Amino acid sequence: MPKKAAAVLISSLILFLALGYLRWSHRTAPPSPVPSEDRITQVDSGTVRGYSYWVFNQADFPCGKQGDHQFMVLQKGTVRDNRNLLVRFTGGFAGFFYPYGQGSKNYFPDQSFVSLLSADSYFKEPSLSGLDRQVADTSGWRIMAPSYCSHDFYLGTGQYNSEDGFARWGKSADEQALNFVQKNFPTNKIVTYGTSAGAMGAYIEGISRDKVAGIVMDSFAGDLSSVAKACESGIQPYLSSWPCTCAGQTCVRTLSSRIGFTLGDEPYRAITAGQVKTPIYLIWDSNDYIYNGHADLQFSSLAQALRKANPGGKSEAVEVCVNNPQTGQKCGRHSPTLANNPATRQVYDWVLAATK
């Protein structure tokens, strides 16, 4: 082949590969947004059961396979006066997709990774029958609820995986949303509150923001290392429908890499090291059915750290016994603060005391 023809062929090949790489990188690594509160838009508002609400859409942060992250603000009355703020992180564990046969399988099939914030559905669910309702009905308070559509323990800052097909924005979206709320709804003191997976969001946002007077973590301690070790030693620390192994790998290790969490960086380690100053109220049921008889694996390290370090001088680690209304199981309740019971009332009293 003549040298000139060879040079043209090599140049064409390089150009082809370069263009192919650009197409591939665009498909598998979408550009990170430059967040702007100007792209936060109000998409709904009204009054439901005596509560005023506003729903906002965050166009900067796509939500799973469709939609965007959203957040809702609700309160008694319409006046945007100065109030304390309960930031309510809902649960749903976490999820990811992995290769399965000719397609892919969702770690938890019931999770759709879609933003669906609705004031009407929020008020119909048990989430506003326990601590939420007690706080919402208290003078001088309002609630903010971010969506949990990234299913990333509220940790995501843009982590992308081609098998999932989307980036995780839980933490980035929450920070933008809370900044917006503080600017547009005069805020006195803040308490972050999460149930199940939402407990991790309450912790992460609670330790990193001014004005936070307390953190409530209900039924999750963020101890993913203990989960991974249990699975690898033959213990099933969750219900059998939530597997230890996904496509031949430990599910929790796969999940951690997808959501930006490093195993070994659990909350109890920072608390033990004296790095956390905000008071934390940890509550869990002694026989929480979610943990398949192994609740101690999830909560013992964090409970011990809180009792020893006592962040803020007001921290609590409380093991309770609340019957599971679905099964009648004694001491089997997951997220006890979702319902009215003496344990929830104690948390409510702690929240009020923390914000005085």
C-alpha cells in the first residue's frame, strides 16, 4: 500500500475511533449540571386536609429513568413566616440494576426510580400519622420533604453507571432544595428526620449544615459494612426477598460503588472519632422484621458510639418494642415513628427540646 494511502487510512481510523469515543462517553457519562435555583419551578400548590403545600421541580437533577428530583413544603396556614423546619427523608432502601439473562434486573423490583411527589398521597400514607403529624400540627413548624427517586441513601453527587443508565443526585438535589427553602421560607432551627433509608439522608444533611438542632434516625444506622460482612459469612441480615448476592457479587458492595458510599465510612466511625457535634436520636425496634432477626448487626455499633460520645450532649440511642400492625409480631415494627405510640411521643418531645 502506498505511504500516502496508508496515512489517509490511519487518519480516518483515528478520526473514526475518536468520534466513536465521543459518542460513547456522551452516552455513558452525561455532563454534570451547573446547579441554579433559577431552574427550580413550582409545579403544584394547594390545601389538603387543612395543610398548605407547595411542590417544586428541580430541573438540574434528573430522577432515575424519567422525571426530575422534586421537593414539597407543607405547613398549617399560608403565611411564610419564620418557623422551625423538619426535613423529612422518606425510606425505600436503595436499588440498582444488574445484568440478568438477556436484559437487566432491578435489585428491588418495586422501585421505579421515578419522582412522584404528591401532597394528596403523602397525606394518605402513614408517613403523616406519627412524628410528621405531631410536628406539622405544632405551632411554629413546617415540613420539607425531598423525593427519594435516586434510591441512593441520599448520597449521590452524580455517580453514573451504564447498567443503571442514569446518575445519582440524592445529596446534590437535597442540598439545593434545602438552600431554596431556607431562602424562600424563613427558617429558624432545623431538625432532619429520616425513616429506614431516609435515616441516612437525615444524618448526611444533618451533620453538614448550620442551624440543625437535631437529627432523628429511625430504623437504619447506615452500617453497610456489617451487612456486607454478614452476607459474606453466610448470614442473611435482611428478609430473603432482599438478597445478599446479585449477579454473583455481594449486593451491598455493588450498591456502594453505585451511590458514592465507601464501605468503612459508616456514621458510627465519625461519631466515635468525635467528628459529629449535632445531637442524634437513634430509634429502632428490637425485633424489626426487616432485619430478619439480626437488628443488632445494624444498630449495635452506632448505639454504642452515641452512648459513649454523646454528640451535642443530648444524643439518645433507644431500642423500643412496638408491635407490627401487619403481622401482629411483637416488637416487630419497622420505622416505629410512622405511627402514634409512646416511643414516637418521646421522639417528638426530644425534637421540641432540641429546638428551644
